[in-house]
Amino acid sequence: MAIVDLAALHDLAVSIAAATATEVVRRSNESFEVATKSSATDLVTEIDAWAERFIIDSISEARPDDGFIGEEGADSASRSGVTWVIDPIDGTTNFVYRYPMFAVSIAAVTETETLVGAVAHCSSGEVYHATTGGGAFVGESPLAVSDQQSLPQSLVATGFGYDAEQRRQQAQQLTHIIGEVRDIRRSGSAATDLAFTAAGLVDAYYEAGLNRWDIAAGELIVREAGGLVDLTETGNRRYSVLAAAPGVFDELRVLLKMARGHADGPW
Ligand code: LIP
């Protein structure tokens, strides 16, 4: 693999995420086609498709040998050793409802690690970003996870899947968690939840049934902000993620394992 200019890769990710987010927000005020994917509640719009195409074309102009994996179907091999993992609009349901919690998530990865990640929070215009070994930032401001040491005082984000039975099981687990923490937040965007964990806006985030594009950028941002991340591939290219401040990570991991043991199924 050729030597990669991390700074250039990072600047490409941040600039394209920001430009995409600006246009996504502009188009959110226009009419657009909405369709469904894996279930009647799994929405996709023509803006998701446009955004993924725009991101790929913009990156390819600068780096024609890179590969792409995207939520809306991109799946091309890399000739450079660098592959971009793209969620063009993470939180598509929120986008359709104009509920201001959706993000553009772009990560550059190799076979062994994530090099850079950028999550553009569309409603604020803020871009959360990180380079491996280079720290995490929102804009120019350094990010750090919370210094929370008490699980009962922890604000914990989570999410639920598009399959009704999956959601039912995830809600069952939640009944064993919600009384053990300060409170729960459900944004509807995994990338946003991970960025907010890195910023200390929540103390932790967990969710199962995610795709790689939901988490690729946010996971690096949390780690570079001093957080701990447990990422488990659960089959069918789905992932379970726990991202947390170090002071509550182990205790929350144990609680999650207990809660999943009480649910009717694997979620
Ligand atoms: C969403 C995730 C969210 C999860 C939703 C959905 P999408 O991704 O970001 O955390 O709870 O079910 O998977 O589909 O909006 O890109």
C-alpha cells in the first residue's frame, strides 16, 4: 500500500462531509421521493442516493484508486489500499420528518484500521472529525469524552432497529437498563450518538444491529476523544457497539450482557 498523507485524507473527509451536509439541508426543504428498504419503516430518499453519489464523485476526483462501501449500494474494490465507508444520511427517518438529528458520515479505512472519520451534524453544521493518533475535534475544538465515574449518574444513548421484533427485544433489554442509569436518549442517528459520546454530551452509547457505515467514522472519533469502544460483528455484516467514557465502560458492558440475557432474542 502506498504511503498515505493522513492530513490530506482528513481534510478531504471533512470538506466533503461539510459540503454534502450543506446541500442535504438545502434539499430537505424541497419535495423529494421517499421509498422503503428492509421494512415499511426503513426509509430511503432520492437525497440519500444523491448524497452518496456526490461524496463518491468528489473523493474519486482527488483519489481515483480508492474503494467505496456505502449504505445506498456503493461497493467498489480499492486499488490504493484505502476504502471509504459512507453513510450519506445517517438518520434518514429524522431527515424525512425534518427532525433535526441526521448526519453525513464518512470514514477512510484500510484492511486493518480506520484512518480518518468525519461526521457532519446537519442541523448545526458542526463537523466532528478525527485522524488516527491525531485526536478528535468538533470544528477546531478538541473533543474529550465525559469524566463520568458513576453508572447510576450516566446519560446513555441507544437506538432501535427497523424490524419490529428486533425493536421489541431491544425494548425488553432496556427495561433492565433504564433503572440503573440517569436516563436514556434516543437520537435516531448512530453517527450522531457516537459524535455526542466523544463530545461528552452523553456518557455512553450502545446499539445492536448496526451497519458498518453507521459506525465507521464515529467509532474513531470516540476512541480519539479518549473513549472506549467495544465493537462486535454479530453476523450478516451487522455490528453491536458500546462506546463509553472509561469511568463507566466496564460496568455498562456487564449490565448490557445481563440485560441481553433477559431478552427473548439476540438483540
Ligand atoms: C439509523 C441509525 C440509528 C438506528 C436506526 C437506523 P440510518 O441509520 O443511525 O442509530 O437506531 O434504526 O439504523 O438507517 O438512518 O442510516
